[in-house]
Amino acid sequence: MPLTIQGQLSSPNDSTVSHYQLMMSGAIEKSKNFTTRRSANYEVSDWGHDFVQSLKSDYAEESKRSEKLKEKVRLMFADQVCSESLSSTLKLINVIQRLGVSYHFDGEIRASLDIINKKNYGWEKDDMFTRALRFRLLRQHRYEFSQDVFKRFIMAEMMNTFSAFNDVEGMLSVYEASFYALEGEDILDDAQKLTTKTLEEYLQSLPAKDEGTNTCITERLVHHALELPLQWTTPRVEARWYIDTYEMMQDMDPLLLEFAKLGLQHFASQVVERVELYRIMELLQKQVC
């Protein structure tokens, strides 16, 4: 029989059992010294999946209406091409741009300006408003045109203050076009100085008018332009201002106005959704921390 000594093992089987007991006793000692991680005791978040999914924009209900209006505006361009009306086409492009919805019709606008540029309608037949508007839109869309189209304007029409006051719309159109001058284009620089002076004198000559009249709207447009010409404006901010002004005009197109308002609502809803999303993220981060 194998001798046994206190503290020693007498057989292979005893060795296995005792080794297991040693391991368990060591684990127990470690567990006594182990610090249990405290629970954060998080509360259930109010920003659950169902709530986040419920944050939907009201614009989704109006998207179908917006698409229908967009197609109708496209038909307006087709009608202008068929009618070959230079002035009407330019006015349509100008209004769409100022209402802030021109990005929907980049192709139609480019195609229309290509036709105007290639056909080269006689500049000499244009009135002051149409000539300046055509020049501004073509320059804005990077077509090359000489400043010489304003020579007659500088030499004749601007010399008559009475005539200038009778065509404030034309004066304002030349003023806006002058801000698309390139370096060294003296004719446009002179046009800007003359129109600025004449428009300021026009405002000083006006008595108080009732809101909604043509004179009041013209005064509003002139005052706004002298403060900040179109070339210097921020498109979204300008669109918001112009929508209010366009709504007061007698020749306002209800279809264009409604489409512009829907576009503005859509933009505003996107801003609100982003703000709400940032708030949700901040709240979730606070709860996690």
C-alpha cells in the first residue's frame, strides 16, 4: 500500500479530485475580492422606434399635388416655345427663378435660352425691360453677350428723366443687369450709376400709396433692389421675400404661386425634421451617458 503523508496525495484519483477542489477554492477567493459593476438603472426611452417613425412631414400629403403642378409648369415652357414670344419666355424664367423653384426646370430653362440665343432675336426691337432682362438671364447662365446692347440706352433714353420715370420697370431691369458686368465694361458701369440715381429719385418723388396697388408694388421692388440687387442675394431668402411680393401682383399666376409655396413648405419641413433629429440624438446621448 502506498504510504500517505499529511498534505500529500495517495492515488491518481485523489489527485484529480483534489486539483478540482483547489481550482474551485481559488475561484471562490477571487469572487470574494471581485467588485460587482453597478447597474446604470436606465429608464425606458420615450424616443422608441414607433415614436420616431411617427415624426413624418406634412409635405408627404401634398407631394402629389406638387408633382401635378410641376408638370403643368413644364407645359408652360412648351407653350412658350410654340408661341415664340420672347418677352413672355423671359418673364416666365425670371419669375420661376425668383420664386426659388428653378432647380426643378433646369433643362427647360437651358433649352429655352438656347433657342433665344441661337435665333438671335433682334435686339433693336426690344423695349428697355426686355433687352435688359434678356441680357441678365443670358449672362447669368454663362452665355456670351456684349455690353454694346446698352449703347442706345445710355446715349438716349437715360438722358430724359421724365421718360425714365414713365418706365421704372425698364429702369429696374437695366439696374439688375448692370451687376453682371465684367471687369472693364464701362457701359454697364455707367448704366448702374445712372439707374441707381434715377431709381433713388423715383422713390423720393412718390407720395404715400395704398398697399396692393401697382405703384406700391413697384416701389417695393425698387426699394428692395436698391438695398440688395439680385446678384448679391441668397436664393432661399430672396424666394421667401418674392413669394409675398408676387402674391400682390395683378398679373400673378396662381399655379406658379401655389407651386412656390409648396416648395417653400417642403424646404421648411426639412429644416424642422433635421432640428428634431438633432434633438433626438442629443437626448439619446444624454441617456447613454
